[in-house]
Amino acid sequence: MSDVTIVDCPTCGKQVIWDQQSTWRPFCSKRCQLIDLGEWAAEEKYIPSHSDRNDSDDWSEQQDEFR
């Protein structure tokens, strides 16, 4: 008796068997994978941050010492 893991494609919801033959897992196809990638690139999807600081808060406008 084998345990087959089935997941829903995060883009379209189609069921996908999770195994080595599922090339695009967890997606059902290359198309769904690229749609998801595009959403991340367009910042439609993101990992929420609770920080009030920007990455550049500690940057300064100091002159380059090697010039």
C-alpha cells in the first residue's frame, strides 16, 4: 500500500500528485509556475514584514575613502 500525496496547484487549484515525476510540483504546469513567479516579481505576493525600518535606514552618505 503506497501513500500518494496529492496537493492543490497554488495557481489554479488543480490536484497534483507530489512525486519525482511531477516536474513542476507543487504546480500543475510550467504555465502555472510562471504565473506565480510573475506575481512575486510584480510584488503582488510577498512575505509580510512587521518591521518599521527600511533596509536603507542604516546607510549613510559618507564619502568613499578610496578615491
